Amino acid sequence: MRFLDETPSSDGVREQLFTVGGVPGVLWTPKDAVGPRPLVLMGHGGGQHKKALAMAVRARRFVSDCGFAVVSVDVPNHGDRPRDEEYDRIATENQARVEAGEDLAPLIAGFQALVARQTVPEWRGVLDAVRRLPEVGTGPVGYWGVSLGCGLGVPFVAAEPRVQAAVLGLGGGSELAEEAARITVPVEFLVQWDDERVPRARSLALFDALGSTEKSLHANAGRHGELPSWELDSAVRFFARHLSA
Amino acid sequence: MRFLDETPSSDGVREQLFTVGGVPGVLWTPKDAVGPRPLVLMGHGGGQHKKALAMAVRARRFVSDCGFAVVSVDVPNHGDRPRDEEYDRIATENQARVEAGEDLAPLIAGFQALVARQTVPEWRGVLDAVRRLPEVGTGPVGYWGVSLGCGLGVPFVAAEPRVQAAVLGLGGGSELAEEAARITVPVEFLVQWDDERVPRARSLALFDALGSTEKSLHANAGRHGELPSWELDSAVRFFARHLSA
């Protein structure tokens, strides 16, 4: 793990850029953090990146309201990572298949499953590295990710026993059912009731498939990009409840 | 409106029994309440009554956390009301129809629609009476009701322009769709994902039918009677957001 740059702390939150195994990431911690604390790993949405505005706003809330550490890395083909020709080729091919009349949602699911084969081990490596820092330590881990962050997050949470609570959503599909069934930690699952990108039935099917005994679906009126602000308040409380001692 | 009895205030909450137009009710207010404040009317569940334990616990939270007034009355054939032979007869008849193979849910919906023809005007009269009290006044009104309290609450909220926010749920069905479409205030709608009494599709259809631009569905793992405690916290925040100045 190599630290690259640090943004001077405004508002008591320290923001450090790093790479680990060639993957660019960002770590947010309380300014004068000493000793171990819960850690939230966040997965960003498609076309976004590790410190897109909504990601940074959310991270700062988890840090300032709960005293947690928050980490996020660029997904392949996003942010500061180089173009990946293989992923580009598949995306172009999918685009053509949609134009020829195929359903978009299963194609996206297949693509995300492919990317997850790369991101699951990458993110596990990020956990290993970040949890070696004394101001993070080996406390409880949460995962937050919607849309692409859900498609990559379900396989990650299913594979990663260190994750003890997860916020997922804006994604769906029976393709993820098997991995979802292996998730047993508490989940808060976000659905936009008028989502123009994720068919409602696919969202509900994924929530239904989760193996967790404690799971809550929050569906709000609105389109894919219109997640209401009170869901961030709710996520703060959810992680505080499950990750704080 | 005639006051009958008052429970000595423990915990800063005053509890007064009353009748209005022959309907027995209970009013909770802050102990030394002076002047107008938001009012929440609560509808109880089937087989319960106006001050069943869960009702009283919920009312006390709305009073002590938000400073609101809370009112609840017995539904016909419940609590301190006399038996109603006509309702008894229909209930017995429905029981026989279920045993003969008919679906329970539409029968319940039809029954609740019949009872609502009586409770909507009763509850409107309760609002009139309670809002004349100086410690309640003519501030914003919220409605809370699940299960039977949803079946009776949807027609009430649809008919009552003084209601500005509602928590509904544990109920459903296309029978309520027309009245649900006339509801335009913010709604928090509760679903138990493993509800053994309300088929999931009926719950989702009712949420879908609500005309509100701001509506949130909270579905939690568990059976009809297993509403998790954090949904009361959520309802407190929901009403505080929409009814407090």
C-alpha cells in the first residue's frame, strides 16, 4: 500500500489517496484518528469513480457522524484506471445486442459478474491493506454499494466473512440469486420504485434471494438517480447500529 | 366530547379517556401542554383496541419525542364498544366462505371497506372534537395505522384533507386502489416480507396505487406480527419531518 496524496483536512475529515496492488483508492478517516475503528468499504456506480461527489459526501457522513474509516477504490475501466480493451469490447458488443432487441438487464448482470471476478479479490486485498493501518485496525467492516456497486457488492459480501452489514440496491436479477443466498449479515436494500434501468421485479427478486434473517427493503418513489437524501441518514443509523460496539 | 378518566402522568405524558358521539377514545398529550401542536390519529389492528400495549408505547414516543398530541378510538366491535351483530354475522359468514375454499384476503378487504363507511365519519368527528382543545389546536395532522388500521386508514386519509402525512401498511389489495390513488400526502408504507396474512403482491399493489409523489416502502424480513422496533424510530422521524413546523 502506497500513499500518494493527502487533501488538507477541512471539517475534521482526513482524505488520503493511495494505491494497493496497482488499484487506486481513497481513504477517509477522522482527522486525529488513533486506534482501531469500524471500516466501511464503498463501491461506486457505473460511470462514476472512487471519489465522485456523492461518494465523498457519503464517506464524510460515515466519518463525522460515526467516527468510522471509509475506503473506496476505482472499479476497472473507471476513474484513474487505464482503459481495459476487453471490457470495452464486451460493452460495445452488448450495446449492439440491445440495439438488435435483446434485454439490457441480463446483459448488464452478465457483464457485472465478469467484472466481479476481478473486483472481489481486489477489494479483499484493499481490506487486508487498510486494516493493517493502526488508525483503522481489524474492527467490524460494512459494505455500501448501489447500482454497479450492488452488482459487484453482492459477490463481494457473499465471499467476505469480515463484512458484518451491507447497504445494497438499485440492482437486481436472478443471476445474483445464488450469491445473494450466501449473504447472511443484516442488509438494507434500496429500490427506486420508478427505476427506468432496473425492472422492479428484478429488484424484488434480488431482495427476496438474500439469505439474511435481518433484511429491510426501502423503496422510494422516483427514478434510478433520484435516491432521496433521507436514505443516507438511514444508512448512517444502520451502520451505527451494526458496526459500533 | 366528554372526558371520563385520566391516568396520573408518569414520564411526562398525560393520558385521558373520552367519548365523542358515543365512540370511546384516548388522548395522549405532553403533561403540561399549552397551545396548539401537531396531532397524530392512530387506527388499531384487528382484535386490538385503542390503548393496546403497542398503541400506548407508540403514542408515548410521539408525545415525548416530538411533543405531539396523539388520539386513538376503538373501532366498532373492539375495545369498549358494544358487540355489533351485523359485523359478527358477516365475520361468521366470511369464516364459512374461507372454509369452503374462498380466498381470505379479498373477503377481509370487503369487510374493512364496509367498516370504513362507519369509521371515516367517526374519525373525522374525533378530529373536529380534539382540535377544539386548546392544547391540541388546528395544527397539522398525521395518521398511523397498519393491518386493520391500514384498511380503514386508506379511505380515511383519502377523504380527510387535514391529514398531511401517513404511516400505513401490513395491508393491501386492488380493492383499495381507487382510494389509494386519491392520497397525495407523503406516506411511509410498512410491509412484512414473510407476511402470512397479507399476500406480498397485494401489499406491493397497494403501495404502487398510492397517488403520493413522496412515498417510501419499508419491507422487513419477518411475519405479520414481527414489525421490527426500528420502524417506530423511523415513524417518529417521518412525522417529525412532515408535521413539525
